[in-house]
Amino acid sequence: MKKIILFIAIIGLLHLGSCSEDFLELYPETSVTSNTFYKTPAHFDQALMGAYQRLRTLPVNGMVMDEMRSDNAHFTRYSGDRGPYLSTEVIALFLDDETTGNWINNRYNELYSGISRVNTILGRLDASTLTDAEKAKVRAEALFLRAFFYFDLTTHWGSVPLMLNEVTNESESFLSNSTVEAVYDQIITDVSEAITLGIPAATTFPQSGRATLGAAKVLRAYAYMSKPSREYSKAEQDLLDVTKMNYALENDYANIFNLGNKNGKESIFEIQYLDGDGGQNNDMTWRQIPKCSNNDLLMGINANNYAYTSGGWSVPTQEMIDSYETGDKRLSASIAVAEGTDVLEQFTFEQLAEPLGYTPPAGKAFRYFVKKYYHPPYHYALRTGDNFPIYRYGGVLLLLAECLVEEGKNAEALPYINQVRQRAGLPALSSVTKQNVSDEMRHELAFENHRWTDLIRTGLAISVMNAYGAKMIAQDPQILPTAFNVTQDRLVYAFQKRELEVNVNLVQNPGYKDY
């Protein structure tokens, strides 16, 4: 791993802040000395905020590595200035063989940075002045975060190094790959201890934004259902426990994502952002809208979204739009149409339209874009305050339905999938299959960065993505015929060149270039 990343916690780069009762606040980084820090409850709370901060790059990384890697979303190709965009496009096209992509590097490093911060917290806890009860509270939250970071790592890279202690010298940095089963065992061990230590349940809404018992149960259920030796009965119990907590479906699907409903009754865990110029903002919506010459009309404020950082990414595919059932309210809540004119790839926005049955008028061009997180007018260019959902109750009901189907309890799965369908305005199913659950998850959790890993977990990724890729190649002559060669090797990402160069003990994943 990158030396600078592995030693972040040692030099004490923490996000200092405090927690109010209803919102997890994150503040700019500052330096502290480890000899005077990690002593009081306030110190450890600030250190935990530094670990939570590592989550905040995941939504945009996931937009590329999870949504655009799937059949949900693609990208708008622009012929000018191809260079900066290629490392993003090759991920969506399954052409990422050179193993030098910025997105892949960034996600990997951010996750290990979070683990490094958590390991430092855990290593310094016993010597602190905290009471036993205070230590248990900090330890539970830290263990949840470490488990979350490792779950994201192993679902995207497979057999990753397990770092479980604070790094105090270079020799401790360069660990070899652990088996996938060992990583999952550690995830389950960490989450189970967090639960035993009494990680708190959500009792009122909006929540604080911190980890809760519900989030821990969902994470452990995902681990049980994703590990090589599946344990569906244990996952079922965890998910049933969550259904007995205080969570509930929002009456209106679109309301889940409204800025005024952060950490609401359907939210189990979401990444926190604040609007403004304080560096705590989310920029994903600016990346998802079309590149256009007059985005002030679309967004309420003008900004150059022709830059590499913005515009034309995670574009809903026509196949995705066509896959919604007639009457599904989630379509218009998830996807919008920007209509306008297009001259030499410069799109000028005129008005919004509904995606259902859309046909552009004569002389008009259009762009699909993700609507879930689109809440104009915005007051800051390239910034929004939208939180990003990680776990929510609608997803839990469907994960429970999937679990029950895998156990052969299809009839027991029906009430859970039908709750979600009823909210979407769809008729109840009289029977349920694995494909039914997969389709429902696709539409319920669209553009929430679940589709790619859902396909892998359910064993559908290779067949679905090869069929989708064949359609894309037939429709777009600019896509190389070698694209979308989705094999077992491509279900995980490559370890990047610099990681392999720095850590000689790290073994490259099969099917990728070694260095």
C-alpha cells in the first residue's frame, strides 16, 4: 500500500469536529501530535470523525465502479479532449487492463486510510482516560467502520491484505493478501463485537448519521450473503431483527432523497454532506447532469461542467429506462430528461421532460440524467448538500426477500417484496423468484451504487453484463469489439501498479497485468 496512506494515522491527520444530536458534522483537517491526543472522550470523538470522513469519496467512486460498471448506466462520449476521460470510460467498458485508473487507486487508498485511522483509535483506546463504558462505545463504532471498509475492499478486490493493528514501522505496512474467506470472517467478527458492545439502535428520526445497531445488522447480513461459504439463516435473522426496529418505508419514494429528509425513517446508514463552501459538500449531481453551455438554467447557478470533474457520467441507459414496469413511480423519481439542442456536441438545455415514453420533438436533442439527487436551485457551483444512502429500509426488505428465496422459502419472501412494490405503485406478486428480486432491487436501489455488487452476489453478473455488452457494441460503433468481455476474473478489480511496486508481498488478481 502507498506509504503515505499507511502512515496517515501515525502523523495524526484527523477531521476535528463535534456531533450534534441530529447531524454528524465533519470539519476541515488539522494536525495534532499523537503524544497529546487520544486521551479524552472528545479526542476519540474527533478521531472517529476522521474515520467517517473517509466514507465521503465512496459515492463518486461508486458511481463509476459500481453503477457505470453495470447495465444501469453508461456515459456520454465527447470526441474532444479524449485523454482525461479514458480512465473512466474503460471501467464502464471492461477494458481496464492497464491497471492505472485514478478511480480504482483513489477508492483503494481511501479505504485503507480509513482502516489506518480506525486501527490507531483501537490501539490507543486502552491507555486513554475513558471509562469502560466510554471505551466500549468508541470501540463499537470503530469496529463497525473497519468492517464497513473491509467489506467494500473485499467486494471490489477480493483477497486483500488484512491490517488489524496500528502501523508503527514500515515493515508492518507490506502485508500479503489474505483469503477472501478470512476477510469476511474478520468483518463478521468486528461487526459482532460492535453489536455485543452495545452499538446504539436508532430511536428517533432524523438520526445523527453515525453507525447504529440497524446498520451493523445490515452490514453483517450482507457479509453472510456475500462470503464464499454463504450463511443465509444467520443473515435472515439479522434482517428480521431490522424489520422489528423503528425503520419504515417513506410513503413517497421521491421523498427518501429530499434534502429536508436526511437521515429519515427509511434511512439506516447514509454518508453525510453539507452545502456551502466549507469543503463538506457533495459534487456527484454535477457529474451526472449533462455537460451543457447554460447549466445555470438547469442548476440555478452557472458553472463550467465541461471540465473532467463534471457532466455526462452515470447516464441512465435506454435499456434501464425500458426495464421499468408500467406504472412504476420510481422511474420519474429516479431519472429525468434534459431536452434542448445539440450543435457539435455542445448541448444547450431548454426544459425538463419525463422519461416514460419520451420521444424528442423534431430538431431537439436530449440527455437522460439521474434525478434522485437533483434538487435545484443550487447556490454554490459544483457543490450540493445531498447525503448519499448506503443502507435503507426498502433495500433491507428486498435483501431479506433474496435471502429467503436462496433458502427455498419463496412464499415467506412475498410479503417483503410486495411491500416495496406497493409503495412503487405496482401490483403484488403471487409468487417470487430470484430474478423477480433482482429486478426489484435494480429499480428500488437504482443509482445508489448497488447494482454491480448485487449482480455479483446473486451470480448474475457474467450473463447479464455480456448480454448487455453485446447490445451496446451493436448500437455504438465506437465501442471496441473487445469490450464487455466479462469473465470471472473481471468480477474484481486489479491491484494498481503502484501498490504492487511498493508492496512486493501483494499478489495481483488473476487476469490482470502484473508488474
